[in-house]
Amino acid sequence: MFLINCPFCGEREQSEFKAGGEAHIVRPKQPTELSDDEWAEYLFMRKNIKGIQFERWNHVHGCRKWFNMVRDTSNDQIKAVYKMGEKPPIK
Amino acid sequence: MKNKYSIFSLIKNAFSYHENWEKAWKDPEPKKEYDAVIVGGGGHGLATAYYLAKKHNMKNIAVVEKGWIGGGNTGRNTTIIRSNYLWDASAGLYDHALKIWEGLSQELNYNVMFSQRGVMNLAHNLQDVRDLKRRTHANRLNGIDAVYLNTEEVKKFCPIINTSQDIRYPVLGGTLQRRAGTARHDAVAWGYARGADEMGVDIIQNCEVKGIKRNGDTVEGIETTKGFIKTKKIGVVAAGHSSVIANMAGLKLPLESKPLQALVSEPVKPIIDTVVMSNAVHAYVSQSDKGELVIGAGTDDYVSYSQKGSHDIVEGTLNAILELYPIFSRMRMLRQWGGIVDICPDASPIISKTSIKGLYFNCGWGTGGFKATPGSGDLFAHTIANDEPHKLNAAFNINRFVSGDLVDEHGAAAVAH
């Protein structure tokens, strides 16, 4: 259990949110040109990092907006929250 | 040769106040080189080493474990064993394991306390009823025992269930696999460790893997906190940390690691003599031999390695438990914990070779790996020794995410993932 600072609503309990998985996975520009390996990479393969991870979250029981988050998955500490389309504030 | 555990060894050791029992396994330092190294000393890893030594005559092998053996998910699961999976590939895999469970205590000369007390899965809506009936038929076609029970039969089999039709999710029926049940999780790890140690396997604890050394597309060994170990074959059975090891080798896996929680109550007299699971409301419960209710909750939906999990998950599970079993309303919970489970997109495991020669992965067991321990070890050992999968784990290769030939047990298995 941890608190998340929604960029639109402010600090709320994590149970109000839905995790959307790894962020910044770019949708293929030419889907018809993709090989099976590239599809697998896009659809299924994940970094699943232990440590600093960039991820998407949705405030599903609040404003219902998507946003990005940087979180240390080894201890659930949130490092930064930023809006969709923005550059990550930390590397 | 180890002394056999028996009534006679028990009596003999009683005379020396049980102070002279032989150590069940040694505590060796790693050698410079092994024919194969298993990464991860949980039930699956130890079973893999045991079957490599026993069935494939590979004696110069080691199991490296970052903590102590059986201290990860082997010691954190809810010990349920069943094989009533929908798809043929899964049914073959899990029933192979169940058949080994049935003779495991005798084979290992170690009481794993396997108890075939039955597992009942409940249906709470019409779609559940259809799905469970379909699964029952599929199970029987695969030679797996399964019966469908109506509400009265559910009540008869487990009288403390609230079968009132007025509750939020009324019990409309259920399935029962009588050969299913539970086992003592620690004993499984210890039994396999003792068996493997006897055949010469080195079980090296407090030895964390820090890197995988490759020469092009071939593995050369592993860097550990106890130094470099040279080997041509590495079998990774690291559960929630599989992706961490894969990243060391420059591989990506289709896994997400999430907390899965469980809890036990204070011990009480025998009240529930079977295992009851409910897919729709996600609550399952059994009773340990000590008398504690063992309750399994769900996974959190975010990636985490923190072994904690959120309170609302536990709350949701206990809400469901209380509605199904009003008799538990004043029970107090003793302990709650989380384990990190590695979940595949199709909720089926991976027991497979990889694109790197000599590197094998056994992962993706998600929320249901304990039941498969003996079968998983047996098939993974076969895959490592022959560099080819056994026919029972051929479908569980890593390439299924490229070919699209998934084993989609999400929601089709007897419990929610």
C-alpha cells in the first residue's frame, strides 16, 4: 500500500489506481511490416526491472486519466510522476 | 549412503536424545567447475538437480541459492496441489506432477505430508457453471478425475459453506478433484535437497548470482558472491527474479513480477477437511495440520519485488471468505506475507531452452507453481540433459510468444490469476 500523487487530483491511495505496465513502449509505425519476432517483442517481452522502472498508471477510481510514473520496484518508492507525452524528469 | 529414515532410526536416535542425527545435506563451498549449475534452491530447482542426478546421471552439478533453500516462494505458497486444468498441454504437465506426488514420500524417504483431501472449485454465476462443466469434461477426456457437484452436493462435501441463495455471489455448484490436496512445502524442498545431496549434488546457500558469462551465444559460467563458477549448462529457476537473471544474460522474458499475498489464522480445531477455491470472488481456504486456516489472496496489478502487496487485496479476499464462511467471522489472522510471482501473458509456465546455448529457463509459474514442483523438476532436468524438451513440456517453450501458439490458461484454469 502506498500513496500516489496523481498529476491531476493530488495524493490518493494506490487502490484508486490501475497499473498499466511498462511505459514508453512505442507502437510500431508500420505494423504490416513487422516480423513475428518484432511482434513478440512489442506485445509480450518486458524489462520487468528490479529497481527504477518507468511505468503507466491510470487513476481509474478518480479522474480516469493516464499518466507516467517512475518507481523503485524493489521497495515501491515513487521517484517521479509526469503526464503522458512529457519527457521523464529523471533518467 | 545416508541412513534411511525409519521407525528404527527414530528409536535409535531417541537413545541419544536426537542429538546425533546425520545432517540432511552438506554445506559445501563451490568447486571451480560443474557440468551444470541450477540457479535457485527452491522446490523446482532442487527437484531439477535431483532428477538430473537420478535419471540423467549428471552428478557433478550444483544448486546455487541466494538465501537459504526453500526460503522463497517454496516457503510462501498455500501448498495446494491439483491438476484440473482445461487445456491438454496443461493437463498433461500438471497431472504428470500429481502422479509423482502420489509416490514422492516413499521415493525420497522423506515425509512430504501429501494429503489427497480433494480440491473443490465453486461456481457463482451461470458462466462459471458452464465453464466448470466444460472443464470437468475436458479433465475426464484427459484421464484426470473430476466431478461436477450441484449446490446440495457442495454443502454435503463441505458443510460450513454458506449456500444461501441470498448472498451476493451465491454458490451454484462446483467441481471436485478428489486426488488433489496439499503437501508440506518445506518438506518438499528438504526432501529433494537430501536426495540430491546423497547423489553428490552440491547445494550452495548464501550464494547470489551476479552475472552470466557468455562467449558469443554460448554460456561459459556464472559470477557469484562466492566467485566465478565455470559451467556449460545453466538452468535458471528463480521464480520472481527470473527477469533479473535474464537481464544479466541480455535476454528479455515475457514476464511481470507481482506480489501475491497469503495469510494464516490462529490455529483452531479441525473445521475444514478439504481445499475450497473460488475463482469468481477470489478466495481459497484450507486448514493446515497445525489448525491454522491457510488463505490465499490475489496478486496486485503492479510490478513489485517488495514482497509486501496492498491491504485492499487482503481485505477483498477476507470479505469473500466471510460471506462464504460466516463461521469464520471472529477468527483472528496471525500472519500475512507476500511472495513475488512471475506471470506470463498466458498464465502458463516456460520450461525451455533459450536463444543462448546452454542457458535454460524454468519460470512463469505465476500463482500456481508449487503443485507442479516434482513434474517441473523432472521435465526441466530432461530438457537440460538432452538439450531438447520432453513431449510434456514441448508446448511450454519460450517461442510460443513468437509463434502465437499460447497455452491460454487465463481464467480457464480452476482459479483466477
